[in-house]
Amino acid sequence: MALIRRRKGAESQSSESKASDSENRNEEEEEEDKGKKKKQQAEKGKKGKKKSESEGKSKSKWSCVDSCCWLIGCICTIWWLLLFLYNAMPASFPQLVTEAITGPLPDPPGLKLRKEGVRAKHPVVFVPGIVTGGLELWEGHQCADGLFRKRLWGGTFGEVYKRPLCWVEHMSLDNETGLDPPGIRVRPVTGLVAADYFAPGYFVWAVLIANLARVGYEEKNMYMAAYDWRISFQNTEVRDQTLSRIKSNIELMVATNGWKKAVIIPHSMGVLYFLHFMKWVEAPAPMGGGGGPDWCSKHIKAVINIGGPFLGVPKAVAGLFSAEAKDVAVARAIAPGFLDNDLFRLQTLQHVMKMTRTWDSTMSMIPKGGDTIWGGLDWSPEEGCNPKEKQRNNDTQFSSEEGSGKLFSQSKTVNYGRMISFGKDVAKAPSSEIERIDFRDAIKGLNIANNTCRDVWTEYHDMGIEGIRAVAEHKVYTAREVLDLLHFVAPKMMARGSAHFSYGIADNLDDPKYGHYKYWSNPLETKLPNAPDMEIFSLYGVGIPTERAYVYKLSPSAECYIPFQIDTSANGEDEESCLKDGVYSVDGDETVPVLSAGFMCAKGWRGKTRFNPSGIRTYVREYDHSPPSNLLEGRGTQSGAHVDIMGNFALIEDVIKVATGATGEDLGEDCPVLSSSVGGFGRQRQALDVILLVIL
């Protein structure tokens, strides 16, 4: 028993020892687990600290991308906020703010005349100028899918940015025919919306239409004679029968408005287009409209020309020669290579040149009358005139002394007759000291195209090095020589242009050859209609420097780009000089010089002349430019600029008065710049009188 007890005791002791051992082991394991957990927690803590430290470091870094994103976000937020506030504010709020700053605004012309009892009378026809009318797509290539009847020209111009090459392709015409390329049909937008706004917020005819509506006009007695301004005037009839449509609409409006004759209001190139129409409508079919010699007398009360380039514009020469004018040349000087190289990854100016040289209408504005009108190597009608922009209260009835003495300063004689000069020294040197080499006999060849430049093929590539050098070494070009120059550098374009336009002075207007349509838009080679009761007005702005002659240079990269460009480094000796950024300026509306806008109405058509055998009465109205005094005025109500003048209150009032029954005698004559006898304008008047004697 004792033995058993002992064994049990030993077993119990052993079991107890085992239990204690297991407990000890468990405790050790627990301690080890706790240690491991502590280590893991410590490691996690260290990792967390490192992570937080790295996050802090990453947060402390602010990259350029972050800044750009933040800036864009702020701009978008502010923009949407301002847009919301603009749409939420009362319609009268902008006017209240403007009146608080500038004082009470004058009544719009339409409202003012309505209060005076003026009401709609004669039907009105608008004839838009170049580029201001909308164009839409009716048929195109695959790249233009989804653009059916969408505007390619006018509106937002969104397609220019989305698919520029496709847009250029569809806006270009056939270089052989001057009509539609195969598989493409772009047509003018119809109705008043065709040219009321050129782009959102940029009015053309909208302000005039709104003021006419205030005296009772609406679409039944207003008509926008929209046409495809890219093609030649006669081709608008060949392709679209536009001239026939204008004739039918005028006849319909006269018949449905109590047989009151229509008032026609052309603007810019539309002036030349309607000159063409007046000859077309009288001419027998099939070349003309078959209306007979008295059609204009029966249907037209007055033609009110606004900013008309009757004798052409030097700006057209620069555009055709180098695809630029003053604004483009200055932009190129500010950002060299931007327009030449990589806008939309394209050689932009070359694409512009290739496209615009297919637009035959641009050739209608090449200066007409040659050296007789525009001057030669050593003389020009505008000698000594230097316009200076000033803020002045607009008053169309200012005196000649005020108009010329205050608005202009005298300067040294400028040879404006040298329309293109290669080098500033050449532009100023006496003609006897200029050594010239005739470019007409130069042999074209030695192609200079460089395939590494992503060249857009233009006619300059066919000239070669010798041809380009010959053009530069001729050095000086007058208005007569400019025609030969354009025939040399762009033979295909000028071949088409010569078939549709002419630029001379008729020796004998009774010659049967002047019955051809190519002469109808040149007032120096055609007669006005037989309509003695009709009136013709010439309304235009003055007081703005307007392009008249150019200083050119050879491009430093002629093998890749257009070989000629305006030399923007050529400037006059002082701030009042006529020469600035390679462009000589005279008085005008920023696009059309006074000589072109006013000469025919003030001189060539005045009274019974060979150009005006029936003695149609002509009137000239000049509007002195006065820029807006603050941003709230927009483009101003007293502007004389070429397009902005369409919102000029004085001009709109004159137009409404004529449309509602007033005559030119009621408005009075106002052309102080053309008729002034003060200073430089005295010489100009004498020169214009001499020109008149020559052409008559």
C-alpha cells in the first residue's frame, strides 16, 4: 500500500511538475508572443512614422502641374461664377452701370427717330462684304462627317481648331476653275442671320437691323442679299443664281410694299458686288439679267454705300503677295516663327495663302486706275498727310479747318505711289538714284522646295531662286507694276482674275468691249445706270491710319516659307511719322483709304460725267473716328473703323432717314477731308482735280 501510495505520490508530483512545466512554458510562450507583438507594433509604428514622414514630404512638394491645375480650376470656377451672375442680373444692369460711370446714354437712333414720328417706308436690302457672311457645308469629304449644314465660316469657328487641314480643304476653291472642288459644296447662309453677327458678340449688321426694327421694319421689308463672297461676282450667278435671286427679291419687295422703291445698303466689297449687279440686271440675257435699261430707275430709290473700296485697297495687294497685312506682320514680329511654323502643327501662313489665292473675289479689290489714280514713283495724291488717332467728340458737321488742322500733322513728303518697296532706303530715295532690274524677263527655275520643311505647295515654288531674286531686285512697284508683279508670282490666280475683273481706265465707254462682265465692278470702266431720280451715297470713316504702301524684305528662310514679308523693323524717325512697322499710312477707316472710298462720289460721278451720263445725284458723308472711352461702351457708338462703323449712331441715323423717305439734300454734304484746302489736303485737292481732268 505504501508502495502504491509512494508511486501515486511520485506520479502526482511528476504530473504536478509537468503541469508547472507546461504552465511555465505557456507563460514563456505568452511572453514571447507579447514580445513579438510589441516588436510588430514597434515596427508598425516605425513604418507609420516613416509613411507619415514620406506623406508629409510628398505633401510639402508642389509641382508645376499642380500649380497649373489649381490655376485652371480657379479660372474655370471664376468664369462659371461670373457667367452665372451675368445671366442672373437684370437686363438693364449693364446700362445702369455704364450710365453711372459715363452719364446718361443717348437714345439709340431708331428710338430717337421713332419718338419724332419716323416710320418704315422703303424696303431695305443689305449687301454684305467679304468674309462677314456665314458659309455652311452641304457636301464634303469623309473628314467633315457630322458637319452637314454647320457653319464653316462665321459663328464659333470651332472646326478650325478641331480639324484645321480638313477646314482649309473645304474652304478652298478649285485653283483652275475658281468654283467648287470635286465632292465639296459650301454655300452661303440665308436670311438676316447670314451676316448680323460675324462671331458671337461681334456684330456686323445686327445694330443697324435692331434700329430699323424700332421704326417698324421687319423681315417682310428687310432682305439680306447673302452670296458666296469667295467666288467671282459673275460666278455667283453661274453657280448659285444669286444675282437672279437678288433681282427677284427686290422686285417682290417693291411690289408688296406699295410699289415704293428699295433702298440698297452695301458694305465693303458688297459695294463692288452691287455695282456689278446694276450692270448685270440691265444687260440682256444670257450674260445679264435682261431687266432693261430702266430697271434700276423703276426699283431703286438710293444706294447707300458704307466703307466702299470703289478704287480698290492696297491691303489686298499685301494679302495676295505675302498673305499678310499690318496686323499679321506685327504679330509675326512679336512672336517670330509662330505663324510661320507650328500653329496646329502647320505652316499657317502658307496654308492661308494657298486657300485665299483660290478666292477670286479678293482680286476685285486690287487698286484700280493704275498710276493715274494712285501715283507714280515720285508723286501721289495724299502727299504730306499723317493721321493721328485722338479721342474726340464725333460731329460729322465739323469744318474743313478743324478736320484737317487738328486731326493731322504735317510731315515730310512720302512717296505713297511706291506701293511696294524692297527696303526703307529704296522707299525714300529719289527715283533717279534707284537701280532697277526688270523682273518680267526673269527665267523661273531651280526649284527651292525643301521637303524637310513640311512645305505647303504654293506658286512661289515654281519661281525658283532666280525668279525670287528678280522680284526683289526690281525694288519698287507702283499700282500699275503691282499687276505685273502678281501675274509673275501667281499666274494661275491672276489668269482667273483677269477673266473676271479689270483695273484700268476706259478710253471710250461706248466701246462694245465694256459690255463684258469683267468691267462691271470697276467704276472707271463702266457707266452708272440710266436713273436720274436715283441717289448714290458714300458713307465712310476717317481719322484712322490706313495701309497705303509697304516696305518689304526677303524672308530669311525662303526655301521653307513665303519668300517675301513686310519689314516690321522699318519705322519713321519720330512718333508722328507715316511709316510704322513697315507700313506707310494715310487717312481712312483702317482698311479703305479716303481716296478709294470718296473719290468717285465726290469727283468722278459728281454731276453729268461720262461715268454718270444721267446725272445721278451723289453725296459723301464722312464720320470722324472717336474710339470708346471705356470698356463698357464695347466697340463704341462713334467709331469710324471699317466694320465698327456699322454701330455708329450718326451713320445709322442717316441710313434710317434715307430709308424712311429723306433725300441727300435733307442730309447735306459732308466731306471735309476730300474738300479741305488746308495744308497737305490743299495739295491733295489739287491732285484730285488733276486726276479728274485726266480721267474725264
